[in-house]
Amino acid sequence: MKRTGDDYFDSKEFREMLESYEEAISEGQPVLMDPDELTDIADYYHYMGMDEQADDAIGQASALNPGATGPLLYKTRQQLEIGDIEGAEYFLDQILDKSDPNYQYMQGEVLIAQDEIEEADRLFRDYFRDVPPEEHADFVMDVANIWYDYGVFDKAQQWMMRSPGDDSPDFKELMAQILFALGKTKDSERLFNELLDYDPYSVKYWKQLATNQIVNDHNSEAIESIGYALAIDPNEPESILIKANGLYHQNNFQEALRNYEHFNELQPGYDYVELQIGTCLYCMRRNDEAIEHFERARELTCDDSIYTLQIHQELAFAYSYRGDVQKAMSCLDELKDVNCYDEDVLVMRGYVMLENQRPEEAEEYFRQAIEQAESAPKALLKIIVSFLDNGYTKAAYTLFKQFLKYAPDDYDEGFSYMALCCWRLQKYKEFMKYLKLAVDKNPHEARMVLDRLFPDEIEPADYYDYIKNKLEQ
């Protein structure tokens, strides 16, 4: 049995139970387990994507006791997953023990699935009034977990704050995950460090800490953190992927590629990983190889994948770089079929035309993009970057001057690109001005755009002082 990353499914207790179950099935012997144990096994199979085996296990659980809570809760959740509220309510109503907290939790889940957020919250609060004080902490955790699982993170945090006081690792971990989801990554990182003080050999905690650090653009720290996880389990796929992402964000495409390929050997078939392999190869100017992986990513992706737009964009740019305008445009045309066709795609089309020396056609696409854009400044920034990427540095500089003149004080995008314009045009005094703004306002963009001007070990926060010291020498 492979490790799943779930504490219960990876426990010795569950592994022995699963082994006993599978042995009985393979030998055609009766399964001597109660409905709750069989429901746990069904949950495991469902978690692993083995739905046929899950259905067999839950069928046996239901046959043992048709009114048992566990199997009926499983079937209720199964209906919620396919959006069948009526079916979910049917199975929920068959539960005999209406006082069971799990029945009460599921009532709330059915309401949340219907977007009845406040009604579900009211239901949980009503039940909370009758919970004995010694069970308050557990009830709070259970409800917060439900809100977290459904992506209602503000409610999850509100419920965690109702705890009478809980310093347990489980409580800290859930709070850290909620804070991360709410964008409070520094607080989340602090809690994961506390958890690692409690259990320094937890691969799970090291992974979560490293993910936090990548989001905060602390990629060196993330690579160091995930190194501890890999020292504990060198072939843990998610750890390898996190390391690859950290290296990628450092623009270390060679090492990132090696790690993405390692992940792909262990767990092939992910559109995101094929996309990242292709992007690394493209950045290393291995364009034909990049196209192979982008094509593979396109084959693997589904219409509702969050990577659909990016896959088609990168494939279009790779074909454009090859000079195959027709194939590049065809990739972008496909986005019309999956409702991803908006002003961003028009900007991409303009980019392709610029790269292939067809500026008049590019300008027409750019004009359409600005007309259709919900946010004209964002569309205009992407257009200016298109000019810069394709060698129209003076034009990009002139457009940036006008664009940034009217940018509000809290605007944080584009300054790195303007700094790059000034560097290329040898306007060093202006370069220093925009470099300072870039690293202060948006260090992540500064790294992405200006990284090649600095040694690998220099962090964006030190870019300005590094150049200043160079000029003073």
C-alpha cells in the first residue's frame, strides 16, 4: 500500500484493516467487519480514485445495517459531489440516529452545497449551544474543517476563534492552513515553524512550510525547507514538485527541469507538470522539445482545468517563436470552445503578430483588447510588455512613461519592466529610480523580470544596493 499523505490512511491500524479486507475479498471469504470499518475502507478507495472498489465496500456496509450512519453519510456526500441535492437529502433522511454529531455536520454540508452559508452557520451555532463544555474544542475543529473543505475560509477562521483554548498540533495545523488560504502567509508560516519544533520529522509540515515560503517569494528558504522533507523521504512526489517550483521561481530552469522530470517518472499524467517541463525547456531555448511537452499537456488537460489558458498560451508562443503563425493562432482559437477567450487572448494574438513582424495586425488586436477589457490598465500593461519582449524597447519606454505617470500611489505592477527598458536604453539614472520602486512594490515581479541582471544568490530586496555599490566602485 502506497503512502497517501493522510495520517489515518497511513496508520498501522488502518493498513492492517485494509490488508485483512483485501485478503478476504481475494480469497472469496466473508468480510468480518462492522459498517463503520467498511465505510473507512470505502473512503480510502474513493480517496485513491478507486471508485469501483469503493462502491463494493460501501455496498457491503449498507447490507450489514441499512440504517447505519456511516454508510448513509458516505452516500449523502457522494450525491453532493455530483450536485444531486435531492439525492443527498434522501440518504441523509434515512439516518436513524439524528442526535449523532456526524448527522448534524452533514445537515450543514447539504446547506453549504446549496450556497446557504448563513443558514448553515446558524445551524452549527444552534447545535453548539447543546454541546458539553468538555467537547467544545472538538466541535469547533470539526465545524472549522467543514468550512475549510468547502473553501469558506472566513467562516473557518471565525469558528476556530470560538475554541476555548487548544494548543494541540491538529488545531495549529488547521489554523495554519486557514491562514494560508486567507493570504495571511506570515502568520501561517510562524505556526508551521512551531509545529516543526514539535515534530521535526514531519514531511507534511515541511511541505506546508515550503509552500508558504514560495508564496512569500522566499524561494531559497523554501528549497532548504523541502530539502529536509526529501532527506526524510527522497522519493515523495509532492516534495519533489515543491522543490521544482521553488527552483523555477528562482529562474533556475535546469535544476527545476530535472525535478519536474523526476516527479513525472514517479507520477506521470499531470497537465501542470508537462506545462512546467515545457516552460523550462522554452526558457532554455529548447523550443522544439518544449512544444512536445506543451502538446502533451494539451492532450492531458480537461476543459475546466485551471491550466487550460496557460497551456494554450505557452504552446502558441512556442509555435510563434518557431515562426508558425498559423499554428500559434490555431492554439488560441481553441480557447473559444472552452470559454477562455477574452482580452488576454487578444493580447496574445497581438504578441504573436509582433514577434512575426506584422505590427499593423498586432495593433488591431491590441485595440480590440483594450475595448473589451474590464480593466483597461491591466490590458495596457500586458500590451506594453508585448512590445518590450519583442524588441520594441523605445516604444515600450514611451508607453510606460505615460502609463506610470497616471498610476495610483498603491499601484505595484510594471515598474520592473520599466527598469528593464531604462537598462536597455542605457538610461541608468532612471533605471535606479524604477529599480527602487520595483523591489519595494513588487519583489516577485522584480525577480521574474530582472533576475538575469544579477548573480543568482542576490535576493530582490538587495538588487538596488547591489547596483548602487557597483556604480560607486
